[in-house]
Amino acid sequence: MSTTETPDTNHFKVIVMGSGPAGLTAALYAARANLQPLVLEGSQPGGQLTITTDVENFPGFPDGILGPDLMDRMRSQAKRFGAQVKFEAVSAVDLQTRPLEIRTDEDRYLTDTLIIATGASAKQIGLESEKELMGYGVSACATCDGFFFKDKEIVVVGGGDSALEEAIFLTKFASKVTVIHRRDELRASQIMQDRARANDKIHWLWNKQVVEILGSRQDKIHAVRVKDTESGEESEYPCEGVFVAIGHTPNTELFRDVLDLNEVGYIVVREPTTRTNIEGVFACGDATDPIYRQAISAAGSGCKAAIDAERWLETASG
Ligand code: NAP
């Protein structure tokens, strides 16, 4: 290096994209391996657990822990060992060059390895009225918006664990919560089903698909139009709020033409490792996992990604 050149402070050995359990666990392990990782948190620091309430199934917390608290602890733990965390979202990547190039709206970074932990986002039903009324009575986050529905009658769309978790949580505020499911059998785990069924405030509407949300931004919501999935008959069901909890899609849009993705967009990794089809690029957490999607399995795969990156760097440096 000539005396006029300065080292590129934006060049890292490891960059982690995402700050949920996968990303922060990867950062913790990479930091403890002395790789001084940079975490680019994305638009939702802490990931999906920051919009949930009690996490009762993360080992080590016998009394449960609030999602945001768990994520604060993970972030502090990674920072304690030297991880740098920035509230920036990646807007473009170039994985064909060496070092890899990562751009955010604020900056440009170079990195020898990349760990993708971009997670997944809540799905929408796909209705015009849903889009129009999002934030005006339609929500995808009970923790964020439940408070606004005190003593109101609301509906939750979906039949999985998310829907029942939202429904149970919303009974703290709403006077009546109706779960609308498109089949007559729930997908949710037995323990969640038992809890929801035991809750007097929860009602059920089976074999119904929501086809329109009735209301306006000015007058709020007064009903949903539902279609019977067996008879095709349509009817209106009165409610003042709609919570959509119908699953997730992986946040992998940036990698669509670059990495191997499966048919619904999850990043394909070379199991049992976290390697992708590009050398030096690793992926973990919900962005790779259509099956388990748990905080603990995401954290576990984040640990694997950091170890994979560390070993890859050792081999690459000869
Ligand atoms: P999910 O298990 O995929 O369930 C999605 C639900 O939404 C299904 O009941 C599905 O109906 C319904 N659905 C999908 N698309 C729909 C549409 N366009 N219109 C109407 N309904 C639609 O998703 P999830 O509930 O988000 O759970 C994802 C994972 O996270 C699971 O592994 C779950 O166990 C886990 N999780 C765990 C907890 C917990 O343990 N406390 C909490 C939340 C999530 P069908 O059943 O007919 O397909």
C-alpha cells in the first residue's frame, strides 16, 4: 500500500444481512471468531419477533420472554464481542465480483463473505380493499395495533399458529374475536388450538374466504364479505377490524436472478451446510426455511452460517 492510500474501512470479512435470531446469532459467532462482522439490520431491526408478544418456546427462558426483549439481548450479546450493527437496509448486491459488493441507501460496502439472514414477511390476502385499508382497520400485527381495538369486534384471517396467537392476544382488547378460516380444520399446533378453543371471546367461522373488506379510510371498517368455500355463497360478517395472519413469504427478492431459490423463493442451501450456489455467500434463518420457521431453528442456522463463513475464510486465505 502506498503512503497516500488508506485502508478501506468499508471492507469487512463478514457482512450479515438481517437482524432476527439468525442474523444476530451469526453475528455473535462471527464476532467471537474475531471477524468483526457488520450487521445491516434491514427495515425491521430484530425481525419478526419484535412484533410478537411472549416467546414461550425459546430454551433458557422458563417463564417466557417478550419478543422485543429477546432481540435486544441478542443484539447486545453480538455487540459485546465486537459486531457492528447499522440500521440500514440493503438495496443492491453484486455477488459476481470479489470482494462482494453491498449497497444500502446510505453507503457502499465490500465484504469477503456474506451471510444472508433476511427472514420472511407476513403474506397478504391480495385484495384491493385490504391494501386500501391497511393501517385503517386492517393490520398484520396484533402486538402493534391491538390496542386500537379496545371493546371492538374484530376478525382474524388464517388457521395456523400465527392466526391463533394473534386471536388469543387480541382478546385482551377486543370484545369478540372471530377466526375466519378457509377450511374446517386448523393448521395450528394442538397446544394453540386448545388455548384458543378454551377462550370464550374467540368465535369461529369455518370454510370461509374473505373476498372483500367493507369500509373506507374515513368511516373505518364495518364488515367483511366472505365466500363459503364449499357452497360459493357470499355473505357479510360485521366487524370493526381485520387482522391478516396467513403465513409468510421469504425476503429474497434481491437474490432472484443470482442465487438458487426454490419455487416459492426460499434460498436453497447445500444442507447440512449453509452454503449457497455462490462461493463465500451463506444463507440461514427463515429466508431458507419453509418448514420449521422457529426462532430457535433460525438461531441454530445462524450459528452454522458463521462457522461456515469462518472456515471458508480460512480456506480462501490459504
Ligand atoms: P402457516 O402455518 O403457513 O398457516 C397459514 C394459515 O393461513 C393456514 O391455515 C392457511 O390455510 C391460511 N392461508 C394461507 N393463505 C391464505 C389465503 N390466501 N387466504 C386465507 N387463508 C390463507 O403460517 P403461520 O401461522 O404464520 O405459521 C408459520 C410457522 O411459524 C409455523 O411453523 C408455526 O408453527 C410457526 N409459529 C409458531 C408460533 C408459536 O409456536 N407460538 C406462533 C406463530 C407461528 P390452510 O391451512 O388452508 O393452508
